[in-house]
Amino acid sequence: MQRMFTHTYHVPGNLAADLNIRFTAPCDMQLVHVSHVGSGATSTALLNIGPSTDTDGYLDDVVMGKSGVPAEYDQDDFVNGEFPHIVKGTIVCILVTYNTLATAADWTGVFTFTEG
């Protein structure tokens, strides 16, 4: 079995702007699961994940969970219905688009990868 690892991010309080989180892939890896959530009941914040050259290339405009119940995304939800393969050294972008018409509070994102 390939080793699994997670990246977890939490932003407390109300989002006042878009989030743009970036990291460099430490090894060849695959994105296998995503969950993200906010504490508000009316959030419409959208999540995109992809390489810096195509920031929605892995997961495109998925809505965050509400009221503390995470929304989950996996193989069926990824672009082309495939686990995205990420080459070592790729800059991975996690973008949360803030919607000023609804609250997006206490955002948490958990991103699970396998090595290889």
C-alpha cells in the first residue's frame, strides 16, 4: 500500500478575502480525498485545486461544507474522474474563493495524498 499523508489548513474567523495557499510537492503523489468546511450556515465559498499552471486542474469550483459538516470530494469529483497525479516539484495551489454576499467563517481544509 502506498503511504498516505495529509495537509491540513485552518483559518479562524470570517474570511475577508480569497485564500491562496501554495506548496511544492515533496515527491510524486496523488490527491485522493478532500474535505473542507466552514462554521457558517450560508457560505458559498468555492474551492479549486491544481498546479500553478492550471489552478483548477485537479478540483474545480466545489462548495465548502456548512454549519460544521464537511463537504467531501474524491475520485468521482476530480477533473476527468481520475486521481490527479502530481509530479515532485509541482507547485500545488489551493484556492478558496470568498463570496462577499455570504459568510465564510472558520474554514478548515484537509487534503489527503498518497505517495507515488
